[in-house]
Amino acid sequence: MKEKKYYINQNLYVGQKVSLEGDEFHHLSNVMRSRVGDKVCLFNGNSNFYFGVINSISKKSAEIQIDSEIKSENEPTIKLTIYQALAKGDKLSLIMQKITELGASNLCLFESKFCDVKGNTGKQDRLESISVSAAKQCGRASIIESDGVFSVKEIASQIKNFDKFFVAYENETGKSLVDVLLNEKSKLNNIALMIGAEGGFAEDEISLLKENGAEIVTLGKRILRTETASIAGTATIMQILENNI
């Protein structure tokens, strides 16, 4: 796909004229130096690409005429939700970028007893922007929205909504994520993976999640940083389930 991709948060359809503004317009006009008559590709997160031509460019916007639509071939074939504990610095940004590239569908943030960050981080818009950029890079037409911030108790009530709800726990040694996926992959289409903070989970949090149907698993014999665990877990799930290993 040679046309440069731009994200626009509105309904799109063939024959429509849309106005591209803000950061995406800045990139089109000042970075890419696009001109009237250039072809572009738009997407709004619904898994489709919309192709059009620039009709006009003003100081603050560009008018684009949409003339065709195709479904992206790079969308995940399963739905994977990552429940990620709040983390300091740029860790959430890195997680959002990589799980978008790997094919996750949702990111839900939560606060647990051992989180070193408390309360709403206020970074929801920033995380969505990172997902947009990552989607452009990897050829997806859908993006990940960041939901939250949830409590562990609230998450426990959501477990029943999934075919399988995995919790990666550093003290679990007997049951690996890989083994469960290989044994039950034919039954799994809508799944979740929950990753704790750097300090892990409290025992009562694990008990609550387990009582509500979560499956406690290990990601391997080494203890991973929270951002590494999310990325590694996402990669493992998508590789096994999408490629039918």
C-alpha cells in the first residue's frame, strides 16, 4: 500500500468528502508536503482502509474525496484483551505500541495493591495516539483504545465475558501459558491476559481472580518486567492461535 495513511475519528464511506485537520493534517501538509491531486489512505479504526484524492488544501485542513474502500488484510483473527497494571514512565506507551503491532484488540488498565502508580494516569489520549502510529506502521486499519482504570475486583466480574482469562503470576510454576494454548486453542476466540505490576499480585488478588474463573499461568521460568510480560504474552498468544501451531 503506497498511499500514506492518515487517521480520522469519524464515520467514513465511499463518495464522501472529509476534512483532515489537526496533527494528521500537519503531517500531510508540512511533513509529507502533499499537494492537491495526491492520493491518500484514510482509516478510522473500523478495520477498513478508505482511499481518496486531495481536493483542496488550506492553512488548517485538507479536503479529501473518498473513492474506494477495502478491508484490511492485517487484522487479528482472534480478540485479545490485555489487562495491564499501571506502571511508571513510558512503560505503558511501549506496551501500547508493541501490542498494537502484535495484534491485540483492547488494553484495559488497572490498579492493584503493588502498583507503584496510583489512580488515573491521565494518559488515555496519549496511548490512543501511540496506537494510531503503531497501526500505521504495521498495516492495521484498527486501533486499540485504552479503557480503565479498573480495580482488581471490577476485573474479576468481567472474567465470565471471555472464553479464557489468563493471569500471568510469578509464583505459578505448574501451568504454562503455552501448554494451555496448545491444548485448548480450538476453543479460544475471545481471550484476555492480565499482567501485574512490577511488584506482582497480592495473594488475595490471585485468589479473587481464580475464584471468578481466571486461569493462573506462568510465562516461563524467568521473572519478567511488566512491559516485557505484556509484550511476550501477546506475542505468544497471537503466534499460537493465529498461526494454528
